Amino acid sequence: MNTTPLRLVLDPAGAELEAALACEAEVFLATYGNTPEEFEREYGPYAADTGFMTVLDECGLALATTRIIAPGPAGLKSLNDIAREPWANDGDRSARAVGLDPSRTWDIATIAVRRMQGRNPLCSAALYHGIVTAAQANGIESVVMIMDARARRLLSAAGLHPSILPGTGEGEYLGSARSTPLWANLDRLFDQQRRTDPDAYRLIYQGIGLDGITLPSDWTWMRPGERATSR
């Protein structure tokens, strides 16, 4: 295995953000056929409330990236998109049915991991660890997502089992033939993982075993406009 040191970066900027976006674009184009134009159409309306985390190697290449949409005027994309076919459902009503508070919820819009021999599980674990750690540091209690069946199986293999949003099920979505709208309260999600898969809990929730990956010292997330005024 290549033992090159890696870095998990929250709020990448400049060349690091370009690398994160390139990773996301390449993975989603190859896997689902999503073009740059489609990405702009789908995610552009949420840009003001969008953040990224990425795993970079020592050359600055992004090996894995996640796109997060925070609560804002445009809403959460996954809840909005439930109104589309094949679900044609009310996302806000689904959220209320499970007691989900959208103002304290992040939308895990994308997770992209390049195929690398021996590194995929570590990079995925680093992103999951980053999501839960940053969420808790920023007062977020739940997540929503529309997840492809293969990605959902990988999540389940790590002992993480988010629930299906009421009124939805598996269907075609943005190039994925089998995607499902999901939600999870983070405390309950990881408490279940702790009981059923303690090794995965130590790796993902506690970060024990993420050797070779430098983690952020500050997990505070700021919206793009806030970052610009704070620098």
C-alpha cells in the first residue's frame, strides 16, 4: 500500500477546492454520467449554503470529497427533490413525520471516492468521520441524503443504517437507477453502530485508526460568504 500522508481538509479553498471539485466531477461523470452542466443546474441554487470536505494526498490530488448543503433560503436539496418523480412527495411533511428539524440538518449531497487500491476504505472512513465531527461541532443533529444502492450497501457494511424518509422508496435519480431518500439522527445512528459494530465505531466516530491522515484542528464550518469576510 502507498503510505503517502493524507490530509482531511474542511472548507477547502483555492487549489484545494479545485481539486475537490475535480474529484467529485470525475467520479460522478464516470459513475452516473453527470455532466458539469447538470451539476450547475442541480447544485447551483444551493451554492451560498454549500460546503466541502476533501482528502488530499501530498501532491494536492483529491482522493475523496463530500459536498454538504446546510439549511438556508433554498432549503435542503434532498427534501426538495422528493417532490420529483418517482416519489412526488412533500419533503417537509416527510421530515415532520420523523421529527426531523431541517434547521439543524445537513444534506449530504455527494460523496465521491476515487478508486485506489488499498485506500478506498480509509478515505471513506475519513469522510464519514469528518461529517459527524463537523456536524456536531456546528450544532447539527441530523442528516438527509438521496443515496445510490451501492453506496448505501457500503454504508451498511460500516454499521451505519440511516432510515428511509416516509413516503419514498428506491427509484431513479440523477443517473442512478436505484437511489433512496434517507435520513438519520446522528446520535442514534452512531449509538447503534457502537453497539453493533464497535470496531467501525472506533474508526469512524472516534477516528481511532485514521493513521496517516492529518485531521482539522478546527471543525467550525462557515458559508462561502462568511469565509470571504473573515479572511
